[in-house]
Amino acid sequence: ATKNMKYKRILLKLSGEALMGDRQYGIDPKRLANYASEIKQVTDKGIEVAVVIGGGNIFRGVAGASNGMDRVQGDHMGMLATVINGLALQSALEDEGIQTRLQSAVQINEVAEPFIRRRAIRHLEKGRVVIFGGGTGNPYFTTDSAAVLRAIEIGADVILKGTRVDGIYTADPEKDENATKFDNITFDDVLKKGLKVMDTTAFTLSQENELPIIVFDMNTPGNLLKVVSGDNIGTKVNL
Ligand code: UDP
């Protein structure tokens, strides 16, 4: 069923902020439903899908710290925020008739399975979407780092970073109208040019493990399936 598809097992990274839609905080149910239907299009093709979801729509540790809160305390709140988003995405996927499992890096057993690598892989093989919540389970990390880590652990073919911009530009396209988009770029060039794709910890982990990253616009219907089919949209970061 996965013939004609470029990738067979993907790790989709969605930011928490993307879930806000046009809101200032929290979760926009319409946006959530859109994401679920995008994911359905690729699971229908037999693609194995794992998702790492951020928490920035609810809480970020650095934001807490800048208001005087202990950073680790704030990061714990951020990690729990990703579990909340994971639960919301799980519901939306179930509404689409997709089997899902939520695995958390922080133990919260009444709510989510613990992260167990072999079990996660088994779920994927059975066609279940696995959502990884709780980030890496450690403070001072981001969900981008969690995305790269989990992608490597489960042997994903690629990380798909779904954003609201359609790729990596020479400058921020929301601020500079002369910015141009890259179709392909190397890890080294991203670093040399000081472009922002992910935080450095996440980015170099991906580079060292030769795991390509594709940044694409997740808010345009059909895009996720196009990327998985190998269409040349977004920007691909390669060795
Ligand atoms: N976080 C953490 N460790 C992790 C992942 C996340 O402590 O491994 C916390 C951190 O405070 C972060 C928050 O969870 O600010 C939400 O994650 P992130 O900022 O990556 O979400 P996104 O920007 O994707 O919405």
C-alpha cells in the first residue's frame, strides 16, 4: 500500500503554538481537526506516523523563568502541557477513526503509556499513530530535541517539521520581503548561514545521525501527503 510513497515511517513534529490557530492561547478545535485529517490522508496510504507535539500554546519553561519562576519547575509545566496537547490530538485522531497511542516521557500512567521504544515500534507496525508527549522528559530540552531523539530511536526515515511557513528562507519571510526560499540545503549551510530551523541541540543531533529534516507548511490542506509522496515542497535539510 505504501508504493509510490517516498517515506514509510515518519516523525511529524507539530508545535504547540500551531494548535492555537488564530487564538492567543490554548487549542483551536478546528485546527486540531485539520491536523487529524491531514494525518489520516497519510495513514490511509499505509505510512507509519509518529508525532511529537510541543506545548508552547500552554506553557514554556523559559517564559516562566523570565517571570522569576524556577526554570526546572517551568519546564515540568511545559512537559505536562505537551501531554495535554497530545491528549487533544489523540481525541481528534480517534474522531477520524485512527487508532492511536499516547506515550509520555514523564510517567503519568492513568493518562498515557510510558515511553517504551519497542512497544512504540510495534504500535507503528500495527498502523497505530503514536504520539510522544512529555518531550524528552528532561528540563532544558525542547520538543524539537524530543522529535529528533524519538525519530532516531524508532528508525524514522525523516523528520517532518510542520510549521506555518512553507520552508527555510534566507531571512524571516514574515519580516523581510526579499527573503527567498531554499528547496534543499545542507546541515552545514544552515549552521554557517545562522538560519533557524530547530534549536542547535536538536539540529546537531539530527545531523550527527544523518536524519534529514523537511520543513513545510502544515496549514495548507494536502501538504503532508505531498511531502510524504516525495513532492518537492518545503525545504529539505540533508547531509
Ligand atoms: N520541555 C522540556 N523538556 C523537553 C521538551 C519540552 O522541559 O524535552 C518544556 C520546555 O519548558 C518547553 C515546553 O516544554 O518550553 C514546551 O515545549 P516547546 O517549547 O518545545 O514547544 P513548542 O515550541 O513546539 O510549542
